[in-house]
Amino acid sequence: MEPIVVAGTQLHSTEEKQRYREQVRKLRKGKKGLVIVNTGNGKGKTSAALGVMTRAWGRDLKVRVIQFLKHENAKFGESRAAAKMEIEFGGTGDGFTWTSKDLDTTKAKALHGWELAKTAISSNQYQIVILDEFTYVLAFGWLDVNEVVAWLAANKPELLHVIITGRDAPAALIEHADLVTEMREIKHPFTTQGIRAQIGIDF
Amino acid sequence: MEPIVVAGTQLHSTEEKQRYREQVRKLRKGKKGLVIVNTGNGKGKTSAALGVMTRAWGRDLKVRVIQFLKHENAKFGESRAAAKMEIEFGGTGDGFTWTSKDLDTTKAKALHGWELAKTAISSNQYQIVILDEFTYVLAFGWLDVNEVVAWLAANKPELLHVIITGRDAPAALIEHADLVTEMREIKHPFTTQGIRAQIGIDF
């Protein structure tokens, strides 16, 4: 019998091979929800997730957005838009850590965000769940990336798309993801021209 | 007097230096519309532009989107969303060139798109104008990139943001742009797993 090798691992049992073939069949039919990661030091990681949110909303799909490190009550452009679109959009952080005066609270809120995320993901009520800035929670070591990946593997509904954004996506997350894009900064107005963040563009 | 060097060019006249200092002052105050380019072979170029569109709409800014190479009447997620958001969203192409049976028509429609773009940009009616897939029109040589850049330099209202998306952004466009991001494909489900485009995610 012909061996099947997936990501460097040879599948031995007939069961493994059947599972793999079934997986590929579903993927080819477009019947699998993807784990999507937008990472890198450039712009557009959150914006691209918001763009997918907008497309999905255009098709009346149900989207849930959890922002891990944004101010809970901040009226950013995206939260204003989500309110108009009646999309559930929740920040759980108390601001970026580099401005935080109380790191323990930030961490506690981020961990609470993951509980919200697990509830949303396993609820089977959404077609897309966006975990915005979630990579930082992993990169800071507040959550174990292997546990997160194992949880996703065991609990993500088959058709649900999960989009994770943020710099420094850990290797184990990239390994698990189906679609990974690096947003690379080629030219940035702050570094080249001293331009600050722009209202409506950046926030 | 201290020399000022911008992008490798030393500014000589007092006028040049004054213009440059005025420019920097406005940039620092966030009072300049940016020319933004999302390029690269990865996902998220159009999605990130749509995300900015959504943010801006959340703040009641006025956005105009011109899609250069999409089917005019196609009911994609983004056009459905734009209709719900009452954003002017026009495709001008008759489909991607690699499926086109009549290249001349495609080219004519793309050139018509540039006329629409010029009207929108110079109208001073918008805060953001998105030229989606516009790089292809330049890369195919249908429009001269230097003429386009010169037109933008002369006619773009100071506060207007223009976002241009697509692969293979020409060097002259990158040179002119304020903010350039390359979306790099790290992992793609079509190449790694044979997954086709997903409704609500990709279109």
C-alpha cells in the first residue's frame, strides 16, 4: 500500500489514512473552516480580519470578534462599525501592556478573553470568530500555545473559520494554521516621515 | 546652513527646504492623506482595504471603492456589504484577464475605471478612495505608472487617503507611496491542502 506523508509524518494505520483522505476530500470541496493567522510587523493584520468580517456580514454570516489587548470602552472606528453592523465585538483587555500600569489586570483580562473565545468557538453559533491581537497573549506566555492549539484541534467546529491576528505568531500556531500571511512593512510613514496614526485608517 | 536630505536627494533652495519642513509639520500633526499600497503574493491585500473602509464607515467618513478587475455585476461579499453600508462601490472590469475572452474590452473597462478614479479623487467628496486591484492595470502597462504618480502628486487632495491594492506594485508607485505593506504568503491552504476559495472569506 502506498504510504501517505503529512507534514513530514508518515501515516501508518488504515484509520489515519482514511481520516486524512476524508479531510482532503472536505478541504477540496471547500467544506472546512480554516484557522487563519495574520502576523508580521507590517500594517493590515487587524484590517484584513475586519475586511473578512465585512465580507461575511455582506453574506449574512455570523461573526464574533474578541479583541484581546484593546481598551474595553474605546470607541475605535472598528467598534463603532461593528455596533452599526450588529456584530458582537468585545474588547477584553485594559489596553496595550506597554501602557498598562497594572500588568496583572491586563493578563487577567486577556485570560478572560480566551474563556470568551472558547465559549464563542464551541457554541457553534458563528461562521467566523476573530481573535484580534491574540498572538501577544501567546507570545507573552500568558497562555501555553500548545494547549491553545490542542484545544482548537479538539473543539473548533469543522466549518468555523477562526482568524488570529498579531505580531510574533508562535511556531506551533503557524504549524497548526491552514492559512498564514505575514504583513511585512516595506514603507511606513511614521518611520519615513514621522506621520502619526490616522483616524479612520489606523483606529 | 544645515543641509536637508530627503530620500537621497539634498534640498538646496530655501523654498525647497521650507516646503519640506511644512510637509513634515503637517505629517506630524496627522494632517496629510496617505497613499497606501497593499501588495505581495499573499492574502489580505483587498481585505485590509475593506477593513479600513469599515473603520472609516464606523466613523461616518466617506469612502469610494473602485474595483478594477472584478466582474461588474458579481454579488461578492464585499459588494453586498458595501450596498448595505451605502458605500459607493463600483467594479469596472469584466473579470480577471486570465479568464477574459476579450482582452481589449477588459483593458477599456480598466481605463474607464481610472477615469472614474480621477473623478472621485479630485472631487474632494471623499476621505478615502480605494483602487482595488489597480496595480495590475499598471503592471500590464495599460496605464503608465509615472503618469499615474504625477497625476496623484498634482491632484490628490491633501487630506484624502488613497489605497491601492494588488500584486506586483511597480517601483515608481512604491516610491511615491507613504505606506507600503507586502502581504507575504507563509502558508496557503490551496497549495498545502488543496482548499478552494471560501465563500465569505475570499469573495
